[in-house]
Amino acid sequence: MGPAPDEVILDVRDLRKAFGGVKAVDGASFAVPRGKISGLIGPNGSGKTTTFNLLTGVAAPDGGQILYNGADVAGLRPYQTFALGITRTFQITRVFREMTVLENMLSVTGLGLPDRVARQRAEELIAFVNLGHLRGEYGGRLSYGQQKLLEFARALMTDPDLVLLDEPAAGVNRTLLQQLLEQIHHLQEQGKTILIVEHDMNVIMNHCERIFVLDFGVKIAEGRPAEIQRDERVIEAYFGRRRS
Amino acid sequence: MALLELADVSAAYGPIQILHGVSLHVDAGEVVAVIGPNGAGKSTTFKVIMGFINYLGGRMRFDGHDLVGQRPDRILALGLGYVPQGRVVFTQMTVRENLEMGAYLERDKAKVQAAMEWVFALFPRLAERLKQQAGTMSGGEQQMLAMGRALMTRPKMLMLDEPSLGLSPRLVDEVFDKTVEMARAGLTVMLVEQNAARALEISDRGYVLELGRNRFEGRGPDLLANPDVRRLYLGGAGGPVSAAPA
Amino acid sequence: MSRREHLRNLALIVVFGLALAVVPGTVSVYLRSFLMFTMMYVVLALSWNIISGFTGYTSFGHVAFYGIGAYTCAILVADYGWHWIPTLLAGAVVAALVALAIGYPVLRLKGPYFAIAMLGAAEGTRVIATVWDSLTHGGLGISFPNVENSFPTYYAMLILMVLTIAVAYVVGHSRFGVRLNAIREDEGAAEALGVNTTLYKLAAFGLSAIFPAAAGGIQAYKVLYIDPPSVFFVQITIAMALMSMLGGKGTVVGPIVGAVLLYTIQELTWVNFPTAHLIAYGLFIIIVARFMPRGLMGFAIDRGWARKGMVH
């Protein structure tokens, strides 16, 4: 039996996307529970990245639905899903390099706040990620880790309900990763929902309550970390199957 | 003496260190697999051997020659062949032209022709498609072409980087069959693979890397049967990181 | 930047404007003309900067809008008897509409493709001006009734310049400007932060078209005769781009400084080295491109003489 409707913030139904003749996503379905940290994993070529792009509006699906709080957001452009309360970060940081940290924060739209209040919020978030001393520095001059933090803070400007993190652990050292993870848990305690796409299994297994595993464009397993680690289909997806 | 030897090798991409003291060796005539979960540094191993990335330390020798600091074309001339990840072929060129590019270092036309004959013997399908533009070939055929091209220098050892990547199961079979065929023809093969089961199936020995370090090594069948190796892929072997915020 | 700093800057602009206002009566005809051209180039460089500097869509066809403004003024004055000042507004409106019309398809193109498409658009408007002779008098050009207009056109250009500076200033220091910069830096990331990039690009493009159009109208009226080659002059586009880049694209002060400096140098080399002036000019550009790729403002920011970023 699945979760009750209002407990599901993002209901992905039979999502499909093909590139040329290749079916990258072939009927993927999963329901992301509200207020929890969930993980979306899968080996290379599983369709995980394409699915993420479909959820964030970077690409439009060929079929299927993406129900956010009941409304279908499939095919909407990123700025539209953003306005509905979904934000995302990028695997390789995409901070605005020739703009200051503060300007990066203020580039966000839809705040509906007067300048002074927006600025205050930006300063608070910059402080939250410990980048206060760099508020006037160009984004491009920050270290990679600092850029990750900036991108994270930037995604939080609108106080979104659903945060999609694209490989937050990529290229990040252990200390910074720990900091990021603490902040992620902090957000979850505030009632936000987080969906993490990751390769780093330790991050997924130790921080996600629910995990969805994709392979060949469909969901092959879902459950709690311990269940997933024991699941033969998942092990096979990652380790490979012997020749039949 | 091993044909290829890496002892305590470290390497980085710019500021990010990927390999932390990796050691392995490949003896002549062997098929050796290097496997491990994402981020293990498998492909990076090949890249540091070829001199493409920042070498930080350790010993690397091939056929008695020191590889450290050598230019890639010099390394190729020593008899090391390399098939990079992703079926890299010159899409605008024909099959023949791709193969000729593979023999770029060889001036002697007769030797180039002989190499091409040898490649055709191993990959008859390439002989059939000499004039075809590489970009119009299927994924599997492109992978064959990439391998054939690497063989044009008649290397002593071939390094295959993720040969099964992006290929359908049937094509994966073909690629691994060809690899076994090449090994039987006397080629020493080292392959990096994400499809660990298949790679170990055809390998004499294997190394399992995790986060840029050696974790396991042993004979192919032994690693295949070892449950700890599988668990590595899903983070089961690592200790839990504290989930509670400070 | 605080309220006080903004007011101080705007006051500076007004003072600067007033200084230029008292000048014309006291100087030679040549100098008056020189100042007027300089002011025109400030207008052009700042406008170009809005779409190419802030938004990052490098336009090599902005002269099209200048020409549209010139022709609108000429046609309405010479053929319909309008007073010249309202024609400037009309020209701005026409240019804005044309900008939105071409912008919609063309702003989807990236980088060099956009630049070339705009080059094509500029050439296209020149050809239309030549061929649609029932409207534009084609190759014959349009003559205005002769009138003494040295002072009125000077003041019109001065007011236009002050207006352009004010608008560029407001855009540059607002969140609207921050989002334009974000589009330049990384359009995909900007979209992921809620920026409707199509809308913003069109707005910037339209805004960047109206001031050159008005400038074109003023120039046309000053010179009292226009024809397609004289107003759709590709060198104008090159000049706007160079001035903006020399001064520092993406800033407000940059294009102003770049326009003044480059035009002055251009005039000096032309006067003093009439045969070699293009070479001297070219050399100067190469030196700047080599040693100050982010323009003079970039150089100043690196040295700490100016602050990083526009919104503080």
C-alpha cells in the first residue's frame, strides 16, 4: 500500500523520454514523500540523469505525468517550476562567475519582496553557509566548495518546498560534504522535502529515508537503505549480471 | 617481470586528488580487470598511465620503461594501446581513415597495411565497411572501430576503458567476446569496467578500487564469488556517517 | 549602494550634463560638432551595452536601429511635415517594435550565431531602405528643408545622453540588471532561478534599440540629408562595440568612458595622422585588447579602484 495522497509531494507516473531511438526513461514511476529526504539512484545509463532533467524542466517528457501537489508540471520550463516552489542545484556548480556572491543571491526572481527585505534574506542565507566574508567577491573567484555552498544558498532564497539536489557530493571534500549534509538535514527539519540524485552510496544510504532505484529507464526497487542494500536486483544493476 | 607495473600511484584532476597510492600489475598474456563503484578512480588509472592528468607520485613502468612524465605519443610507441571511454571515433572520417589515423606514428606503409590486415582478421566487419563514415555506424560497430584503431600500432598491451558503456546487452556480449578473442591472439588486456560481473568473467585477475584506493585483488573467479566485493557497490562496507546535525 | 551614493551619482550626471549645456555658445563650430558626436557615441555605446554587455548577446547589427530612427525622422519631417522632435519619439517606437519582432526569433540563437544574424538584420534594413523607395526615396536619399539647427540638435543630443545614462544607471543597479547579467553568465542557471529569459532578453533588446533610434533621428536632422549608406554604416556598429568593450562591458561607467576616450583618440589620430590614423587607431585597440581584456573598468576593479559587482 502506498503513502496517502497528501503525504506525496511529487508523484511521478509512467514517465517516458527517448532520444533518437534510445529510450532513456521508459515508464518510470515513483512517489516522493513530503517532508523527507529521498534518494534517486541508478547505475550509469539508468535514466537517472534524464529523469532528473525531466523533473527540473530542462527537458520535456514524451509521456507520463509529474504531479507536484496534485498538479501536472511535466513539460513546464524551469522558471515555471521554480515559481511553483521547486528549486534545484547543479552537479557541476553553475554560479554566476562575474557577479558577486550577493548578486548571485539577488538574481533569484519571484520573491515578491521589497529590495531591503530581499537583501536581508540574502545576507541571512549567505551567513547560513558561512560565506559572509565573501559577499562582495566574484562567484568565479570562490573555491569549488564555496561555490557549492553558494549555489545551495541561492536555491533557498525563495524558501522552496521541494529541493532537488544534483550530485551534491560530486567533487567535494569530506569536511564540506559533512557541512552540506548538516544543512540538508536542517532544511528537512524545517519541513522541506529533499530529493537527492547521487552516485556516492554512503551519502545516499546514510542520509535518505527513502530510496528509488532506476535501471534501464524504470524503477527497479524502492525502500529504506537497508532494504535496498540487500536487494538482489539492485546489486545486479550496479555490479552487473553474469552472462546468461 | 610484469609488463605493466603501478606502485603507490597518486593522481589528481587539477586540485581534486582522485588516486591515493594505487598499486597493480599486469603480466604478459593476462587479462586483468579494474573494477569498483563510481568515483573509484578506475578510468583515472588509465589517464595517469597515459600522462593525461596530474601525476602526483608513485612508480609506473611498462615493459621496463619508466612512464612518469612521458608524452602520450611516446607511451604509445612503447607498445601500450589505449581505447578511451565512449567510442571515440572520428565521425567525419571513413573506417579506413580512422584506422590509418591509428597508425599515425608508423611511416612504413607496408607495416601499416600489415597492421590493417591483422585488424581485419580480428574484426571482419570493419573490412566490410571500409568506406563507411564512422559517424553513421552503430554503437557496437563504433566500439569495434575504436578498438581496431588502437590495435593499428600492434601494441603489446591494450587498455580498454569501459568498453560496455552505453551498449545494449547483446552488443556487450559481442564486445567481451572480441576481447577474449584478442587475448587468445596473444594480446595482454587491461580493462576498466563498470559492469563488474562481465569483466571478472573474462579476466584472469582483478583489482577492486574504492575512492582511489585498492580494496580487493585476486583471481577473477574468486572476486566474482566474493560477497564483500558486491557490497562495496552499494555502500554497505563503509561505516555509517552521523546523520544528526550538529 | 546606499541611497546617498545613488543620489550622489545622479547629481554628478546632472552636473556633467549642465556643464555640457553651457558649452556650445562658447566654442567653435568644430568643437560643438565634436562634442555632439561624442555624446552620440556615449548613447550608442551605453545602449549596445544593455543587450551585449549586461545580457551577453553581442549584437553586430545595432546600426539598424540608428538607421530606423534616422529614416523615421526624415520621412516624417520631409514628407509629412512633422516637427522634428516628435519624430524622435516615433523613431524610438518603431525601433522598439522592430526589435521585438526580430528579437523574438533571433534571441534564441547563441553567441556568434546571434551576432551574425544581427549583422544580417542590419544589412537587411539597409537593403529595405534602398529598395522600398516609395517610402524611403531609395538611393536618392531624403533631404530636409534647410534650417539652422546646430544648437537645437546639440541640446537634443545632450538631453538624450543624460536620459540614456540615467536609464542605463537604473538598469545596471537594479535587480532587473542583475538578472540580465545572470542571463549572460549562465542562461540555464538563470532559468532555474525563475528568470523568464525570453521576456528579459526581449525587454533588454527593446530597451537597447530606442536610444540609438532617437540618436539617429537627431543626427539626420542635423545633417539635413540621409541615404542608406550614410546611416546604415557598419562602422557605427563596430564603434559602439569597441567603445563599450574598451570601457568595460557590463558596467555603466565603462561605455561612457570608452566612448569619450575612443572617439577622442579617433579624432586626434585623424587630425594629426590623416594617412596613418586607421593604423594608429587599430594599434591602440590591439594594445587594449591584449592588456586590458575586461576593459578599463575591469582594470580598475582588479586594482581595487572600483567595487566588484553593480548591486551591493
